[in-house]
Amino acid sequence: MIFKGRTFKFGDNIDTDNIIPAKYLSITNEIILGSHCMEGIDPEFHRRVVQGDIIIGGSNFGCGSSREQAPLAIKGCGISCVISKSFARIFYRNAFNIGLLLLECPELVEDVNDGDTIQGDIRVGILKNFTSGKEYTANPIPPFILEIINDGGLIPHIMKKIK
């Protein structure tokens, strides 16, 4: 699986309230949630995202409450991947459950700038910053998690296994 997109860089401790404000938690449609993604930090964020773009986070991305709407909003906005130094554990699990790719790569996070173009090949864990020309190795994702991502999330993955 190869992805490529422009980066939107955020800092440390981006919590789920920043990703999707609580007033939208009754919404389950990921496209509608995506239209409010990062609204508390950058009200125009969703308008600037092009399908396949990438969020870069600092440490503890997705901390706060355990709302599944946070990764749904990111996915619904068109983001293909979130690359961070580290993720809050519940956010990490929720993201994979809905089919959102997360990668940990602290070195890339330190070096990347807002607007850089990144390409990743998750099969080998290599990330390339086309703007700077540098390459990085992301922490590996277990094969069973990659299957869940490729199937679009945990429920589609289970449905595929049942059939």
C-alpha cells in the first residue's frame, strides 16, 4: 500500500475535542464529520485538504475522550494517513477499527514542514519527503492490522472473514 500527499502539521497533545468538537458527536456520517475536522484549531482545515493528504502530529496525538468520531472525521475529511511521534492508545485502536492508517515516525515529524509532500510504502515502512529528499523508516504495523486497514476497518474485515 502506497500513499502520497501534502502535509498539515500540528503539535503535541492534539486531543479528540480539537479533532472533532463535542457538539458534532451525534453525527455518524464520516463525510459530514470530515467537514468539521480540526474545526477548533483551524476552521478552514477541511476546505484545504485534498483527498490523500496527511496529518503530521507531535506526541500523544488523539488524547482525550475515547470518541470514535475523531478518526472518522479525519478519514471523512480525505486524510489518508496520520504520522505522529506517538498516539493515545484508545485513538490508535479506534483509528485502525475504522480503517484509518496511523504511523509512528518521530524523526520525520521533527523534520517535516507544513505543506511538504510525503510518500509512504507501508509494506516496507519507508517514508519519503519529496520536498527535502529525506527518507525515514516508520515503526512497523503488524500484518493483521494491515489486513484490517486494507479491508476498510474492523467490521468490513470481519464480514470478509465470515464470507
